[in-house]
Amino acid sequence: MRKAIYPGSFDPITNGHIDIISRASKLFDEVIVLLAVNPNKECRFSVDERIEMLKKATSQFDNVKVDFYPGLTIQYARNVGAVALIRGLRVVSDFEYEWTLSAANEFIDKGIEMVFLMAHHEMTFISSSAIDELYHSGVDISPLVPKVVIEMYKKKSK
Ligand code: COA
């Protein structure tokens, strides 16, 4: 079984992420969407809230699972026998960041391939922090995120 990991902080998950997950699920037997820790980010949603959103937002994919790991993503990938780490690329600045990240991952384990999927053009402006800003400025974000994200925002503001 060819297993791949799609890591991120998903604060919150967006339709840009769903697009990558959907395409990865067709390339691999199993995709694990991994809630990982980006030490440079302070997240709005808790780990439990993000896991709940990820599970609900990916429930339509039979071969997609959700997990959380507080350590290094590449170590998790090795532990579960994954063959690849999936990352989405939107703009050139993503590439610079990914270049460094993939070099660090390669230093730890050369056996796990980095697989980059190009985001669809209409998705390139979406990011989790843009979603957060738009929502809190009163913009309708429903075309940009799974339904559960809006439900979670509403629950949080009660
Ligand atoms: N569609 C929409 N948005 C996308 C996207 C896509 N295809 N790809 C990326 N993004 C957005 C993300 O939502 C995120 O938005 P934000 O900065 O507003 O929150 C931004 O682009 C950056 O995404 P990403 O590079 O995936 O960062 P991240 O914080 O989501 O994930 C980790 C980074 C968690 C994967 C990484 O820090 C990690 O693996 N941490 C674990 C520890 C580790 O292994 N570190 C590496 C050791 S050197």
C-alpha cells in the first residue's frame, strides 16, 4: 500500500487544501492529513477543533485519514511507513520555503519523497490567515472553505 502524508497547521482548513487532498487521494492508496505543529504560528483554533474540522471536511474521501503529531513530520512519515510527503505550491514564495523544508527532511530521511502539487489558479490567493481576516471583516467565505469551518467560526464567536 502506497501511503502519503499531507501535513499542515490547517488553521483553518480551506478549499485550497481540499483540492490538494482530493488530487493526492487519487495518486496514493492512502493519504494521512497530518495536523502538525508550526512553531512560528499561534493558532486561532485548538488542536481538537482543527482535528474535528479536518475529519468532517475530508469525510467524503474513502482513503483519507486524519491524525495529529507534535514532533517532526518526516519522523511521523517514517513511523507509519509512508512513501511520500505531499505539499501544495501556490506562488514562487512557497517554493523558497519548501526548498528549505525539503532539504531538512532529506537530511533526516532520504527515503521519503517530497511530492509537490500545483494549486489551481483560482486557489492561489487562499491561505488560512486570509480566510481568518476575511471572515472577521464580514466577507462571505463560504465559496472558500468547507461548511464545517463556518460552523466552527460561529460556534467560537458565541
Ligand atoms: N491551498 C490553500 N492554502 C495553502 C495551500 C493550498 N494548497 N498550501 C499552503 N497554504 C497556506 C496554509 O493555509 C498556510 O496559511 P497561513 O500561513 O495563513 O496559516 C500557508 O499557506 C503556509 O502553509 P504551510 O507551508 O503548509 O504551513 P503550515 O503552517 O500550514 O504547515 C508544517 C507547516 C506544519 C507542515 C511544518 O511546520 C511542519 O511539518 N511542522 C512539524 C515539525 C517539522 O517537521 N518541522 C520541519 C523541520 S525543519
